[in-house]
Amino acid sequence: MTSRQKLLFRFTLVIILALAVGLISYPQAVRFIPPVYERLNALKINLGLDLQGGIHLEYKADTSQIDSAKISDAMQALQDVIERRINAFGVAEPVIYTTKSGSENRLVVELAGVKDINQAKKQIGETPFLEFKEEGGVDESKKIPKEVLDKLNAQAKQKADGILKKALAGEDFASLAKENSEDPGSKDNGGDLGFFKKGDLVPEFDTVLFDPNFKDGTIHPQLVETQFGWHIIKRIEQRGEDDPVKSPDGDNGASNLEIHSAHILIAKKANPAPEANWVSTGLTGKNLSNAAVDFGNQGLSETKIAIEFDQEGTKLFAEITKRNIGKPLAIFLDGMLLQAPNVQTEITDGRAEITGNFTLEEAKKHVRDLKQGSLPVPIVLVGQQSVEASLGQISLEKSLKAGMIGFIIVVIFMIIYYRFLGIVASLALLIYAGLMISIFKLSAFSPWQITLTLPGIAGFILSIGMAVDANILIFERTKEEIKRGRNILGALDEGFKRAWTSIRDGNVSSLITAVILIEMGTGFVKGFAVTLVIGVLISMFTAVNISRTLLKVLVGEWIEDKLWLIGVKKDKNV
């Protein structure tokens, strides 16, 4: 194959590539071929949270029980665990990173395209936090002084009075209950308690609700105080009669009268019952190497979770059991005390069992979650936000508009200044843009799906500038060679050779910087860096292969006597 044939072959490949990326980028071009159009139109760019909307969750990590030197490692382990959990949720390219807010360590989770915020919180919160604690005496730190309790309860009663006034004034009772009631059992139902007979609830309720003067559909005009707090009570309806029910032997039994009511509870504040002050041992779920369902000696009736620690956990567990022989060692799962067995002997093999009256399904679920990663530190949700897709759409439209305007201005400049060379460079830039869009779309079929964010668009536009810069270097070197007396084809070859070193060094420097940002950056910084890396690599490919091939085919000897078409005026002294 001659050099000319090789050149034409490369040119054919460039044309095929241009057509392919053009159709992937703009499938509307083949709208008249429905099967092809439908397949191409199904290819979508995966947009980030800031472009397509989604959910932003922020958690506070409790690192109070962790040595200060190990907090950084614990937060990184926490991030890794949550990433595994979210990946199992099926969210493409979640953004998960750790940050600090004052002295607090925070974990931020951004899930693009997710609409159900409750499902997302459930998925994250379902990851169990397993920890082992040793006895540390009775915890008195949570006891509230009496004067503080009295003040808090006075405020609670005042709040209840205010709600009662609103209810009596005609405000919707169910709405008030949902907004204010502190009874978790009835709050979501608008305070509805259903039907009950006399004696089913506390005596204070019986006194009020079974008063013949308390009519259906009315609200009791006074607060009703019980051991639980202050109640605003509404009587809805009754069924049955107040006559005693006759038993088969003829004795009078209980009345069959039932009252349907609703209430709003403002709870009393009280000190919790004294409890053991369990002290963290530092042994948590992060030290797990395996978990499995164990049925013990009693079969399915004795479902257990068998756990095995890693090397660090085995050593720590041995130390803990050694110093607690004859003492209880508490096992907590998600803050709930499962058991506190007495340690009989030092355990050196790193194996233990968790019992908690689990059903088989509960045990399986805990095992699955523990294997996927137990949280190394407990987390509490402190902020949540749903980002509307409309905001992202506006941002996307503005970014694309700005990018399009910038691209057109660059093309106009290239054509005005470099003329025919500028036209060729513009064609190469169009192919470059098509390649980038195609890579974004086709990445969905790879293990490394790329998510486009606003910073990513910025990286894309920056890489276009670098692609233009590469063409400018080539053109300037080519013009210099023409002025020195070389023919156009020789000048092109030499121009590419002389420009390549500068192109290579500039792009490699950008690649190094972008890779550092990927490794050390967080959040959207990574999105910018990833897009920049791809853009730089594609721009180098475009400059070396596509631009060069197009110039060699389209620029020939015919332009020797028309050098003004490439903005060159030969030096007459050469």
C-alpha cells in the first residue's frame, strides 16, 4: 500500500468516525429511519444532581468514641461502606464525600435522578452499626435537673394550650395533630385513636370521653393531663349501647359502648430510668471479616448470627474478653442492646455469636447488610434536600448555550484568521465535540459510566480550548515553514513535528493536574477532573490523527499559488 493509499484509508476512517459520532450525538438526523433513530435516541448522557435533580443528604458522624488519630481512617471507611450500599441501590455515579462543619465530621450523599427521598434514607440507614461495649457503671450524665424539667414541662403545657385554642377556633384537627402531636402511634393518622371501650385507655380518657355531656364531633374545652402529658381530645362518634352485656349465666358484664376519638399529645419531659453506662471498646463492625446465619443446636428456633473478625478485630476482641472475664460484654446493633453475656474466658480465635430472637428473614437481612459493610461510626441525618429537575434543566440549558456561543466565536475566529486551515480545524473540532458526547453516552454500557455535571461541562469547554490551542500551534509552525520556502505538504509535515513537543508537554501537564484532582478532590471537583482528562486525551487524538489527516487530504498543491487562503504571505527574500 502506497503512502497515498494509506492516507486515503485514514481519511475514510475519519469520515466513518465523523458520521458515527454525528449520529450518536444528533440522532434526529435519521428520524426518517425509525428503528435506527429509536436505538440512537435511547442513548442518553447520565446527568449529575445539579443538572437532572435528585437528593442531597447530609449526615453527622459520631466520632466521640474514636481516637483522634483514627478519625480520618474511620470517616474514609464510612464513605466506602456507604458507597457500597448506594451502589447496591442501583444509583449511577453517586457523589459521596466527607467534610467538616466546625468540629463535626459530616458525610454528604448526592443521588442524581432519585425521587424517593424516604427510600434513599432507608437504604442508607439500613446499614447496621455493630459495636461491642463494656460495663462502666451507671450513667448519670443524662439526668435532667428538676428545675430544668419543671421549666420544660411548663413550656410544653403552654404549647398545648396554644394548640387547644387553635382547635377550638376551628382549625383542622387532623392537620394540627400531624404537625404537633408527639404520639408516634397516631400522629400520621391525624391523631385518630379508633374505637375503644371504657377501661381500654387511661382513666383520664374514660372520664372525659364517656361523659354524656361530651357530644360527638366536638373538642373537649380543656386540656386533659395524664402521666404521658397533655392531651387535646376530640370525640368523633360512638357505636353500641351503654347497657351492660348479659353473660350466658345471666350476670351483667361490661358495656358494649365504644367511643371513636382522636387526640393531640404534647408529652411530658421526664428523666430516663437509670441504665448501665456501656463504654465503647473500639471494636465495631468495621473489624468484621465474615457474617453468617447460625441455627445453633435447636434448629430454626434458635437463629443466630455468627460473626468473625479480621486480624485487628481478633486481637482487640481477645484483649476485651481477657479484661472482662466474669463481667458482661454488651453487643449493640444499630444502637439496640441485643445481649450482654458474661465473659467466661478469653476468646482468641476472633469468633462470636449474636442472638436477639431473630426470625430467619431478619437474620438473613442482618447478615447481608453486615457483609456489605457495617458502619464504622454511627451517623445521624442532619439535613436533606430534594433538588428539582427544573433547576438542573435551566442550568444545563444556560451552560449549553454558553458553550455553543463560545464554540461559534472560536470557529469564526479560526476561519477569519487562518481561513481555509481554520475551516479544516473547525471540522476537526466538530468531530472532537461529537466524540466527547458519544463517549458520555456510550459509557453507560461500560463499568465506568460517566456522569456529566456543571463542573464537568466546564472541563469539557476547557478541553475544547486546549484542542483549539493544539491546532493553532500546528498552523503557526506550518506558516513559518511556508515562509521559509517549503511547499505546502512539506510545511504541514514539519509543522506537525515542530508543534508536537509543545502539544505533548502542555497536555501531559494538564493530565497530571487532573489526575491529582481525581485522587485528592471531592464532590464536583472530581467531575471536572474526569471530564478534563477525557477531553485532553481526545483533543490529542484529534490533533494528531483527525486534523492531520484532513489537512493532508484537503490541502494540496492546488493551494501553492493561493497562499492567501491560509493567511500566508511568502517572504520574497527566501
